[in-house]
Amino acid sequence: MIGLVMFVVALLLLLYGFPVAFTFGGVALFFGVYAEGIEIFAFMPFRIQSIMENSTLMAVPLFIFMGIMLQKTKLAEQLLESMGQLFGKMSGGVAISTIIVGTLLAASTGVVGASVVAMGVISLPVMLKYNYNIPLSCGVICASGTLGQIIPPSIILIILGDVLGIPVGDLFRAAVLPSVILVGAYISYVLLYTHLKKNAAPAIPMQNSKDSLKIQYIRALTHIIPPLMLIIIVLGSIFAGIATPTESSAFGGVGAIILAMLYRKFSFKALFDSAKETVKITSMVFAILLGATAFSMAFVYTGGDSVVEEFLLQLPGEKWGFLIFSMLFILILGFFIDFVEIAFIVVPILLPIAETLGISLTWFAILIAMNLQTSFLTPPFGFSLFYLKGVAPPKVRTIDIYKGVTPFIAIQVLVLGSILLFPAFYHLI
């Protein structure tokens, strides 16, 4: 019962408005000490050291800096507005541009926290400037930012490949089609929403003169191509194996500075402000990560993993029953536990059952990755929601973020269901 009580207490504290990182860490400390004594956290310093020495996580502050530098020098706003102009008078142009840019950024980072925070500081001010519906804006940012869970090179796919014994390259190839379909579903939803609600995402005003339109399109392309090339180079260097995500993130930060110079918008004040803001946001991201790690430790050491194993071993039904129940269980578990903990604790428990039932492990891995991406958006503990709240202006309420992500959660569940029911279409079996 301790695990259940932990979840309820953490939920109540978050609803009362306590900081996320301190809520997770404080609840873990109280219940961990109550259940097992202070010795339960004897290895916490080693976990913290492991997090801080993780070269992949070094990409977080570097990509945050890239996003803030583009925002401080107005290049990000210029990019998104210009991409919105390319859609002409179409409602929701900036939202669609956000999904496209967010997709590229998510693919470049592979780190959900960095992607959501970067898109929050880049995209949200632009959409609010044009009086976009706040829930829609928040939902678009959170959904596109979490695409790093499924779009290669995804960290969770690398971890799952190691745990399940599958070549990571095979998982990357298998994840491409689900990723494309998910992004297409996001864009389709925005188009439908803005068609039904005309004022939810106003089009960027454009002049009617043909010459003026031509000039605007040319100007838009000159604003789009260089930043887009930066994102493509960052992404391409990873796909080509030329650079690691950390190395490419460093290139992205330098590239943002070079772009600011090319557009004559660079200043040392902007550089200093970007570095200062990067420290603040990175501290917030890592504080949440450490709090979640402590919470996961307390859950495991108080016997939560044993309860999970017992439940899974008693699942009714054959292959389909196992798949449906395991997906529901991972979805619920993902509300409270970091995806790394799930990958290293829950997946090894599921692996023997999946092999016994003859389930394709590649199919199973893609299902888990898509599932974990959904859990990042699910209230009340979806980590992406807290990342966005940490960089959003005060006018954006928590309830606005919850409302905004709900339709995108439904879209992800539908895509997850299609992968579950039609694996042959995705070439997973």
C-alpha cells in the first residue's frame, strides 16, 4: 500500500501547487525513510553522479541554449512567423509550423525535456502574440516536443534495443513510419480544429498585392532556409553517424550564434542573457529529473516492482490480453515513473512473457516507445507538462496545458492502437 499512498500524496501536493521537483523528492524521502530507513538513499549520490556524468544529458543545456539564443535574437520568432506566412491565409499556420519545427528539433535532441523547453521558449511567445487559443498552443508544443521519444535517434529506442537485445538500427528504421503518421495526425487535427473554430488560430495578416506577396514569400524563404539548414545539419550529422547528439547540440549552439551574426542581430547582451536563462531552465529540468529519480528509487525499494511482477504474471488471456494489459499498465506507470526506470525495471519482466507468446520484439519495442511518449503528456504527472509550465508566462495556467494536451493524447492512443492492431502495415512483423 505504500506505493499507492505515495502516489496519492504526491498528487495532492501537486494540486496544491507545490514545486514538482521538491514534491517528488520530498515524498520519496518521507515514505522511503518510513518504509526502509535512511539507508534506502545510500546510493542516491551515485545516481546523481551518474546523471551529471551522462554525456547524453549534456545535450540538454546545449539545446536549451540554442533555442534561447534563437529566441533572444528574434530569429526563432522570425523563423516561425515566416513559416506561417508560407501557409498564406490558412488558419493555424504558426501551429503547423511549430509542429514541423518541433519535429525537427525533437529528432535533433532525442531528449524530451530539452525539446519541450526549447519549443516553449521559441514557439509559445509567437502564438500568444497572434492571439492563438492558449490550450491549443500548449498542446501543440507539448505534443511536438515529446516526439523525441519515438523519432530516431530516440534515447528510449536505444535503451530498449539494449534491454530487448535488438539492433538499434532496426528499431530506428521501424520507428520512421509510425513517427510520420503521428506527425501527420497532429497536423490534420490542427487543420480540423482551426477550420471549426476560426478564431482559435488566426492567420498571419498578409497584403493582397501579388508583388507584395512575392516579396513576402522571398523574405520568408530567406528567414527560413538558414535556420532550417542549421536544424537539418544538426539532425543529419546524427543520422550520418558524424556526431553524437551531444556533439551536434554543441554545433547547434554555435550555429545559433553564427546565424545571429549573419542576420546582424547578435549582441553580447543577448549572449549573456541566453547563457543566464539557460542556467535557470537547466536547473529546473535537472531538479525535476533528480526528484523523479528519488521517487522512482523509493517506489522500487518499498516493493513496488514486486507488485508489478506479481500482477503481470497473473495476466489473463493469450497474446492479445498480455499486450493490451501491459500497454495499459505501462501507460499508467508512466504517469509516475521515469521512462528509464520503466525500461530497466518493467521491460525485463515483460520480455520473457513476450518471447514465450511469440511476439515480435521489434513490434513490442515500438509499442512501448509510443506508449511512453503518451505518458509524458498525461496529466497530472506528465513530465512534459511541467517542463512547459516552467518556461510559460504567468497567463498560461496549468489547466490550460491539461486541456491542450488532451486531444493529442487521444491521437497518440489511436496511433498506438493502430500499431497494436495492424503491425503488418507498419512492417513490424
